[in-house]
Amino acid sequence: MRGAERQHQPFLELTNRRAIAVSVEYITVQWNRHKRIYDACVAGGIAVYLGAFFAVGKTLYTAPNAISDEILAMRALGTCAFLLLNIILCIGPAARLDRRFLPLLYNRRHLGVATFLVALVHAVIAIGFYHGFGNVNPFISLLTSNTNFNSLSAFPFQILGLLALLILFLMAVTSHDFWLKNLGAPAWKRLHMLVYVAYGLLVMHVALGFLQNQRNPWLVVLVGTGVVTVSSLHLIAGIRERRCDERGKRCSQTSGTHGGEAWVDVGSVDDIADQRGSTVTIGDGERIALFRSNGGISATTNDCAHQGGPLGEGRIIDGCITCPWHGWQYRPADGQSPPPFTEKIATYRVRVVGRRIEIDPSPLPPGTAVEPACVEENRNG
Amino acid sequence: MTRSQRRLHIRLWSVLGPLILLGFVMALANRPPVLIHTESQDARGGAAASTLP
């Protein structure tokens, strides 16, 4: 759960302005209206899915082919968790490709925790139903009853599901800014990339388990479509990001220097709307966020100190740069979060020549004050 | 995302995506033949019972 979505989120209303973030002191979860709506939608969606699955299952599987409530529950929960994981994995690249998906990204961690809980109930019912009626401990039975690791058709697929569940558990317990703060954003991000491994394990869990005895082609098509969609979206978003990096690299190489200093031309002031940001890529793929506010141009790193969100795609709210992912804020003039928060990001020296913006590509230490380049003076001059 | 994360991400999915798809296809290709149950335990039990003296 969350601890520090704080400050001023662009698409939500912060209900507790006195809330204190993890950077100051530890608070379990700070609720706001947007989070409540998001979580209500998630809980409602899961309830509707499970109810519909049960109703359709009971209608389709009548005597003599009726299946027990336990198996129906197992299938409903299993498919629900798998569907949720597919959705979660699509949100990230979809938001990079189209800003309209950004609101889904905001509370994605809650969706992840919900997925783990649904998967956990699925596992508890499955282990209890298939391994809970003997003399052997259910977990020992699960791990030892099938050792056909050399056979694809008889592979112990349950172990794959258990491994994926362990990874999801790790994700769920560290889905809090307390851990993000203590592990550091890069380590936390790498840790949470394990969810991709969990996804691979779950696809094989489904393919080697449920789909082995099901001959309905639509089930194969559905799972296959999910895999292709998730993989394609990540690759398309990745390729687009790489092209953007390469374009910036070429651009900065042709910019040259001015007056012996390594100033890089990064575009026109007219390309940035007032109170808005823009992203430029320079050098070896380094991204810099430019902001236009109150007649001045400021430059900071594009990576938010929280989770590396693209600051240049954010905007100025209450005089602060606001990350589009989770609403973390920084002052444009010095890259520091407004009090009581203590996060800092790197800033860059910037100047305006005519109507062109030029920046010194060497980042300054996080929190360094830089006078914004004045746009209006140059226009008049 | 930082530069290194972007690079790691695209490398990861270049490998992981095809790998998951390959595993999925292989798992489906090795499915056992469909078992058609023509006789239930009840039916067999009933038949056996009918032969009892």
C-alpha cells in the first residue's frame, strides 16, 4: 500500500494537505478521494467478475457434467488473478505510449496487491482441495506428489504457480514508499521487475496446467492474446523510447558549442506552453525536462526521485513541477521539493538566445539553485 | 525511467517475450490426447453388481 503519494496530484484532489510523506516520517497509507474511487472500482470489478464467472459456470456445467463449487471458485479466482496481472503489465507501456492511461498508473500498486490477494485465495483453495485430505502436510504433498519434471504434459505446474505467488508476495509487501525510500529507487525498481518473471511463470502455470485438459480453442486464443499484447506493448514502448534517445543523441551532436562553452540548443521557447513541460534528449540518451513558468525557462533532470517518472510530461501546479505519475513536486528554480518534503533532483544551467533555448548538458548537484532564463526580456531585447 | 532502466527493460522484453511465447506454444503442442470417458465408475459398479449372485 501507499505511504507517500502526496503533494498535488494533477488529476486528483488531495484531501489531507497536512499529510506527511515517508521522507519525513512513516505513515501507513494516506487515502484521498482518487484512491478511494480507484480501489472501489478494483474491488467492484473483481466482485463482478467472480460473480459472473460463478453464474456462467453454474449455467454451463449442469449435471451430469456439473463441477464442484471449489473447482469453480478456483477457476474464477485463478483467471481473475491472471487477467489482473495482464492488465497491470499493460498499464506501464500503455501510459508511455498514450497519456490517457496515466490515471491507471497512479494507483497501480493497489491493483498489484489486489492481484496477489486473489491469487493467494486461489492457491489456498487449490492446495486445500487437492492436497489437504491426506496424512501428508499439504505443502510437502504439493512439492513431492508430482516430480515429472521431464514431461511437458505431466509437468508439476503447481510449483510454477507457487513460485509466481512468492514473487507476487514479495511485490505486495514492498509496495510501499517505506521500502522505496529504504531500498532506493533503482534497487526497488529492479526488485519489482521480478513481476515479469512471475508473469512468465504464470503463463506456463496456465499452459502446463489448466490448458492441458481443456480443448476449447478460445481459451488458448485468450491466453495467447494476453501474452502477445503484453510483450508487444513493452517492446513497442521500448523501441519508441530508444528512438527518442537516438534522435536526441544525433541532435546534440550537431548542436556544437557556443563561445567555447558546451551549450546545447534544445529548441524554441515557443515549443513549450506556459506552465507546461517538455522533454529533450541529449548526449548519451540523457533526458532533460524543460519548464516554462512565469516568463522563465528552467531545466531539471527528467527522472522523478520517486520512481523515475517523466517529469517533462508533467506540468507546473502551485508553482511546482508535478510528476505525471504520482504527483511528486519540485521547485523549478532549485529542484527541491517544497517543505516539509526533502527530495531533490538535479538542475541544469539554461539560457535563452533569441527565441532558442540552450542548456549546459552537465547536471548540477541535486537541489542547486539556478536562475530561470527569462523569456520576455529576450523577446523585448 | 532512467537510461539504464530503459535499456534493461527493452533487453529484458526482447528475450522474455519470445521465451514466454515459445514456452506457451511448446506446452500446447505437447498436450496429451483428449480422454473420452465412455464409462463411469457408477456404470461399471452397476454392471458388476448385476453379475453378483
